[in-house]
Amino acid sequence: MSTSLSMLEAFGMQARSLINELEDTFPPHTPTPDQSISSIMYRSGQRSVVEWIYNKLEEENNGMESSPL
């Protein structure tokens, strides 16, 4: 099964849309002294998942750019 360029472009748009939604839902957060440790850890865990997804998409995107067509 071959993958056309338009399919890759559509996936790229979907991935960007996902990243934008995750950024809006789970933005970077600076903890405050009045927050509990468990609350800080929970929010940090959410954000680390967003950053992991972002990094994975960036790695795949960079791999696609450097591979010959």
C-alpha cells in the first residue's frame, strides 16, 4: 500500500491540530506555593505527556524531511 503526499499532508494537519488542542487544554504551568505537591505532580504529569507527543511528532517530521523520496 502506497502513501500519497496528500495523505501525509492531511496527517500533518491533523497532528498540528492535535498539538494546538493539547497546548490549549494543558498549557505550561508555573506552580505556586499554595498548591499541594500532589496537584503540582498531577499537572506536571499531564504536561509531560503533551511534550512527549510533541517530541515524537517532531522526530517523525524531521525523519521524513531527511529521508529521500
